[in-house]
Amino acid sequence: MHYKKIVYDYFNYNRSQRLAIYVMVIVSMIALAVPEFIYRAHADPTLSNDKLDSVKTILGRSGNGYATFNNENDDDNMNMSALFHFDPNVLAKNEWMELGVREDVANRIINYTAKGGKFYKKTDLLKIYGFPENDFERLYPYMVLENRSTDTKQIARPADSLFYFDPNTISKEQWVLLGVKNFIADRIINYRSKGGKYHQKEDLLKTWGFEQKDFDRLQDYIVIDSIQFDMAGVPADHIEQAQKQIVEINAATKEQLMMLGFSAYNANGIIKFRNDLGGLHEINQLYDIYKIDTAAVTRALPFIQIDNTIIEKINMNTATLEQLKKHIYISDALANEIIAYRNHTGRFTTISEIQKVKGMYTKLYEKLKPYLTV
């Protein structure tokens, strides 16, 4: 029994020893708890913006695409600097979501394009089930569609859809509106870009592939040298109407635009678009205006002139960040890249040098070039 006494004596504590153990336990618990209380007392009770953004990113990738937060609306508070120019026909799902489009809508777009669907004009996006109109309005200025022909066959145009035109100045899109094949319109534009000029109506037939039947259909509407109308065969009321209504688009008032057949809504849209651009430099820019009545544009074309010498230009070497952001063709992100490039290189020596800036792709450069100077 000797070993039992040894065990008993080992685990048996007198009153003083038990008290000492209690004190040590209490002190240990206090030592463990104090740092936590100190941390909580000094910690910021609110979640920092950086942490909130991180949480939003994680939740946004959780699969439902509907993460929401109190006091915040993702549509209303979308960071505009995150927007970029894009072609909806080639955008990936993650890029749609970067633009603020919900995941379920992005999936529908990808499924549509994967099955051969195409967006031929900007408003085609609204055909996607559930595509929010507020997203469409927010993204509209950043959409860039490559020219896509819906059909290579000749499209017959009724006579009442034709308009007077100068073959030396109209755009490819206007040639197509007149019923000219896409590849013929390309040849005409290419010929003019190399200095070619049509001095008389019959010169159009010198364009390889331009068909006699198209010439016969269009010749009464051809006007060489802007508004110097060939009076033969032109109805008198048309001449009188043209003489009364010809306007310079960069100076036209709302009332003058409405006289050309534009609604008050479209007239206001033209003036806003013109002001945001710093002036129109070619007629076909009218077709880029949000919710423009394209039929009204087509009817008005013969009565519109453009003085592109009064365009407000941006000096790439002196423009501030805010001045760059103000232009409708320059996103906040691109403006930052332009400033960063300029700070790194010192200055732009030519306009074309801006093509080296990250995010400045060819089509955007061609649209922006008339508004730049060094």
C-alpha cells in the first residue's frame, strides 16, 4: 500500500497550495484577455473601403452575380474609370462583368455569340433578354462595332429612300444606304483617300465594278461640288426646300435642326453630342448619336454642311487630366494612360504617337485623330 500513499501525497494539496493555483489561473486568464480588449478598443469599427472592395470582389465571383450592399447600388455607383471601349461581338464574359453587366446577362450574350449571333448595331444589345436599359445607356458611348455586312447581295432601295449626295464627300455607310454594295463602297472610299475625285457624274462608272443599273438609279441625285445643284430634272419644290434649309451642323440651332425634320429630342441630342465632341468633323458621326432617328438623318443629309475648321482640338502636350476625360471618345482610364505616357516620354512629337498609349487601338485612334493636335 506504500505506493498509494505516494500517489495520494503527490496529488493532494494543502489550502495554501490550492489558493496559489487559483490565483495563477485567474492571472493567466487576464493575461490572455487583455490584448483582445486593447485591440477592440483601438480597432476601426467600420470596414475600410479597400476591405469592402475585396469582399465585394469575392462575393461578385461567388456565382450568382447579385451581391448587394446596404447604402450602395452597383448600377448607380459604377466606377466610370473602369469603362473601356469594346466590340460586343468579341468581348469575353469576364470583360462584360468588368463593365458592370450582371453575370446572368453576360452568360446570355456569350451563348448568343457562340451560336453565331451578331450585333450589327448598338441597339441590338437590347434584344438580349434582361439587358438593363440603364446599362445600355451607360455603355453606349464605349461601344465600337466593326463594319459588318448582313448580306453580300444587292439590296434594292425604293426611290423615296434616296437622297441628294456628293460622291466626293459621303461616307461608306451612306453609299450602302443608297444601295451600293459594300465592296464597291470600299473601292470608292479607297480611291478618294488616294486623292481621287469625281469631276462629273459619269466618272462613277470608272470605278471598277460600279454597275450601270446603280448609276441609272442614282444619277438624278448626284450633286458634284457640294450644293451646286444640277437643276435639270430636279423638282422645283426640292430646290426651294434645299435653299431654305441648308445649315452648317456645327452652328445649327435647335430650331434649325427641327426644320430639317429632327424631333426636339433628337435636336437636343445632336447639340449635346456636338458639344461633347468639340464639333462634328464628318456627317456620318450623326449616326453615332444615341437614339437618333436614322431615317431623319438620311432625309436631312442633302441639306447639311460641315465646317470642320471650327472643331475644338485637344493639345496632347498641355491638356490636363480633366480636359482629356471631358472628351466623349476618351475614357477616364485612357486619359490616365495618356498622362502617364506623357510624363514618361516628356511630350508627344506627332499626333500618331498617341497610338503607343495603352488602350489606344486603331479604330478609336481614327475617330479621335481629327480632335488632336501637338
